[in-house]
Amino acid sequence: MKKLTMLALTSAMVAGTPAMADLVFPSLSYRTGPYAAGGIPFADGYADYMTLLNQRDGGIGGVETRVVECETAYNTERGVECYESTRGEGALVYQPLSTGITYQLIPRTTADGIPLHTMGYGRTSAANGNVFSHTFNYPANYWDAASVIVNQLLEENDGSLEGQTIALLYHNSAYGREPIRTLQTLAEQEGFTLTEIAVDHPGQEQGNQWLQIRRERPDYVVMWGWGVMNQVAIQEAVNTRYPMENFIGNWWSGADHDVESAGADAAGYRSLNMNRLGDMPVFADIQEHVIDAGLAAGDGSNLGNVLYTRGMYAAFLAAEAAALAQEMSGESEITPAHMRDAMEALVIDAATMEAAGMPGIGPEFAVSCEDHGGTGMAIMQQWDGENWVTLTEFIAPDDSVTQPLVEEDSAQYAEENGIEPQCTTG
Amino acid sequence: MFYREAGDFSTTYSEDNQTFPIKFDRYRYYLVLLVGAVVVPFLINDYWANSLLIPFLIYAIAAIGLNILTGYCGQVSLGTGGFMAVGAYTSYKLMTAFPGLDMISITLLSGVMTAMVGVAFGLPSLRIKGFYLAVATLAAQFFLVWMFNKVPWFFNYSASGQISAPERDFFYFINLPVTGPNAEAWAKYLFCFLFVFVLSWVARNLTRGSVGRQWMAIRDMDIAAEIIGVNPLKAKLTAFAVSSFYVGISGALLFTVYLGAVEVGEVYGITKSFLVLFMIIIGGLGSIFGSFAGAAFMVLLPVALKLLLVDTMGLDTALSTHFQFVIVGALIMFFLIVEPHGLARLWALAKEKLRLWPFPH
């Protein structure tokens, strides 16, 4: 009983947005609440890089970029409000920086034809582009991260983790639970024992969890934490005198503010990172064109720290895709559909990163219709008490472990939602 | 001026006992219904539906539900979030287990399921009262959220423990999706509007009937109520059942129609219980209108402030969020100081004044 008039009216209202003269990149940021410490530098990095493109290059392909910020406070209900309020502005790509919001936006963005880029977070099985047509999680995802950590530990233990115990200290949310399945599979395969220890939102109370760790003394503690949970966990590890070298965070648990409060006591703590740190030419450009010009999104103090760099990297990937979309479509004012096609054809190699002033910031990767996940490589970094020091080169995950899991999970999603594979297998 | 009551007489008892005995009120109510059911669906777009109206309607159901228990029957509950989660997970299990089922049946069944769970957790209310009961329901809140996190059967063994709503239709012969990303804004709105209309109509008539009078007798003084022949077991448990039915429906709609994907600890956590409790305290305990006013205050005001501060005044997003906390907090204090019985009482007083205006004596 479709009321066609209603349909026509509503769609006319939705479609009645003004023609846009700029490239809109919404930033669903969170500068308030218990996760703000991570949200602020990321949002600053994202916005500052876009401002830099406007100031230095006059935008992307001659069209100015515009970042529309909306505060979500890492809350899914406000995330929905933000999505609806920014969508009408001609949003090209969404980066919610929250796994919970990602889960809500996957079906919505797919229905609205807007790409969703969840860099190193969100739904892991979205790497299967065959099912998730509008969701991208290159360059890496959680299951890769779990596999990378285990690979690194294998190397340190001469190839065997037999009889060892690994505790997973995780944020009790979709985000924290994502790696469990991979780690369980790996535990079976490599013969280590996995203990799962959940920390409830927001993560300030971890007394019980660390009591358990103190009692059981696992050989390694792997952390999937975010926001205030990281600082508390690292401080608790210091208090329980857990050997910091055996405490490893994922890439959301290894930012400057996470370890600074514990300072020198936390020396030895390791974490993954999907983007390289260090002095890059692009920082000088941002300092000159953005911060000194008084256009910085924040107070400019975060320049160059871990999450700022990652936000900037996210903006760089979005800008590269937008430039590619302009090239592919031959139009300077691209649509979300152009953007999606370009993201699917995106190739990031050393020369591209070099040209953007950030040599070697991430791994080289190429996206395809089937593979929206990139290589999944990550580096390991260590806190020396004052700075993060890069320990390793990019470590590859074990695709033979993660790939079947991706296939299985995405097949279930496809079945529940009646999705046909989008890629024509040739 | 506003109220012209000359010639507005009641000639029968039923006329005198109707919900809106004043003609002006009655016509205004019909007008609101007409606008809500016929005009709004034509004007609504995704933003208005998803950011304002649908959450308002859904929270209004939860507020009515809690108001039945706390405002009418006097049993304080902090388990609202947990009961909403029961509704949501029942919906999810039904939607995935029976793909052919329509949303009206699913939502009603979720309400029934929650009512049963609510009765089970309401049993302690026969022995404990007041703050002690609040703590007992708090246990329900934490237990239910823990259970939905812990038992993988509830989230169909998905990797992340998230549940997400597939596309389902309005009713079995109305093939109009109301869940999933392809649902039209107006369809979702009408679906919620229908539930709100029927449920608030039922609530209004329950609370002024014999069941409601029993609840209020228990609320006002349970010993006296028992002496005059009110069965406390029946009164308290029916209040828990009806209240949980409403809360469960609201939780189910929040998941299926509004959010689409849910993380139980975040969406149905203790903060949700407090949010709904604040709604009825600000709106007015023991008032159906108060439930709507409270839901509007807590849901619409933050969004309206955001529109004002960020989109109109161009303030920084973080600064405006902090301002929102300050302004909403100050308004809550202001309203509760001006009228401790909530917005409903404030409205009732204003109405008295308006009826007498311009000759107050």
C-alpha cells in the first residue's frame, strides 16, 4: 500500500538540497565525554589536513574542501542525529571514529549511496567488498591487529606460544569484542590459552580486572581499550608491577595521552600503530599554513602526536580518493557515488605518500571491489618513558586466519539482509 | 479569551467524565491528532523523523510506562534500561527466527515478553518498598545487561555482540518496510505514532479505571489500601506488568525503528534508566501529559539547543555541547524550583489562569 504521493513529496524534500560548490567531509567528532582525549587529536588532524589542502593547494582539483563537524560524544544516538543532519550537505564520505556508530551507519550509508570509511575500526568483515559495497576499512582492521600481535609474539618466542597464556583486556563493547573470535582461533592454532577480561564503559574501574591479572599472571596482556580506559589500565599495570614489555595495546591504545600520565613508569609498554610517527615534511606545512595562520581546528598543541597523525592520515586517504574520483569522473564537483568508485580503485604507493609530504606513513596498499580492507599491516611501537619509539617495520597479519573469518561473518550478514554479491567475478 | 466556556455544558455523566471535558481542549486534542496523523507524514523528512520525532515518540512510551509504575503505583524503578533491552532482544530474536513476521506482532510480542520479565522482577516489591525497591530493580538493570552481553544466543553468536535489525514490514498485508535502511521516514513515524496513540489512550483509561485507582491507593498508603480491600499482590504486579509492557515496546521500537543496531551496554545502560526517570520527574509524576512533556524536554531540547548554538550561532561543537549541559541543567533546576510537581502541574496551573483570564477574580 505505497502512498505514492507521500513518497514523491518526501523524496522531493530530501532531494531539494542546494547544489554544492565544495567537497564536504563530515567529521563525526567527539570533543567531550570520556573518549574526548582520543577524539580531539584525531578530529584536529582530520580538519587541519583539509584546511592545509585549501590554503596551500586551493582545495582538491581546484575545489575547496569543507569539514562539517558534529559532536557525537561517542554516543550512538547522537551519531544518528549527526549523520542525518550532515548528510544533506552533500557529504562525500563518513568517518565516525566509533565502532558502535559504524554498525548503525553501514546499512544507512549503503541505502543512501554514501561511502563509509572506518580506518582500523568498525566491522571487520566489511573488508569483504563483495557484501559491503559502501563500507571500507583499509588499511587495516581489528582481526589483522590481533593476528599481527600474535605474529610478533611468535617471533619473539621462537615461533611457538605453546603453553603460554595471553589475557585480552577489552572494552566491553562491539569494539572490544571484535578481536575475540580471531584470538580464539589463533589460540587453538598456536596452543596458547586465552583469557578474556572485559572492562565496562567508560573504563575507569579496573580494580577487579587487574586483581585477576595479578592472580593469574598471564604471560602477555593484550589490550583493546579506548578513551580513559587506556590511561587507567596502564596506571593499574604500573601499580600491580606487571612487566610493561609484556603489555601490548592495539592501535587505539597507544597514543601519547594514554601513557603520559604514567610517564616513565610506563616505559616498555608497547602498542600497535597503523601509521608511522616522526618528523614529516607535511607537519611543517601544517604549522605554516594552518596553525600559524590561526586556522587550526584545535589549539595546535597536538600536531605530530599519534592520533593527530592518524586523523591526518585518514584525511589524506579521503583526499586521495576524492582526487582520484575527480580524475575518474572528469568532474571537479564529485558526488558520493564517484567517491565510492574511486575508493574502490584507490592505490596508495610510496610515491603518493612522498608527494603528500608524509613518506612511509602507512603501508602500500591497493583496494579492489572484493577487498576493501587493504593489507592489514601494522608497526609495533614502544613507549620509552618520554616518546613513542618505532620498534618494527610493518608486520603482516596471517591472512589464512583472518580471511575465512571475514568470509564467514560477511556471509552471515549477507544472508540476514538479503545482499547479493556486488562484484562480477571474472 | 483562549477558553470560551459559555454554553459548554455536560448533560450526562459520561460527558462529564471524559478526558477532555472542556470543548476547547477536546478540539485542540483532535487537532493535534489530525496534524500528527495526517499532516506531519506529508511534511516529514529524514532529519525531522530520525533526529526529533521518532525518538520523542519512543521515549514518550517509555515515560508513560515508567509513570504507570512510579507515578501511579508509587514503586520506584531503576530497571527501565534493562526492561527496554528485553524488548529489543525479543524483537531481534523474533525478527531473525521468523522472517515472515510483521512489525506490529513483533513489537506487541516484545511487550508481552517484557511484561513477564517485569512481573518476575516485580515480585520483590511485595516485601520491600521505596529506596530498597529501587536497589532491587537496579539489580535487574545490571543483571539483564550482563546477560545480554554474556549469552551469545541472544545476539545470534555475532562476532561483536551487536544486534542489527533486518528489514521488516508494517503489518502482514501492508508491505511497507518500517525497519532497516530502506524504510521511509514517514512510515517509521506513522508506525511509532500509531503505537503512541493507542498506548497512551489505553494508559489514560487504565489509570482512571478501577485498576488505576487501586494503583493510586497503593501509592498513597499501602496499608490503608489493603484495609479497604485492594489486593497489593494484584495491584503491584499488574502495575509491573503494564509498565514493563510499555517499556518493552519502547525498547523494541528504539532498536528496530530508530537505531537499527544496538550495543546493549551503551544504549540500554543505567543512564537510560535515569534518563527515563528524569523525564517523568520533570514532566510530572502520575500524569500522562507529563510523560509527553518530560520526553519532549529531555529529547527535543538538546537537539534544539544544538541547532541554535552550532547551526545558527556558529559556535564550536565542543563548546556548544558544554553549553547544552549547562543550559539543560539550569532549566531542569528552574522548572523544579518553580514547580516541584513538574511540567504537567505547571501546565495545569497555566490552564487555570487562562480559563479565568482576563477576569481573575
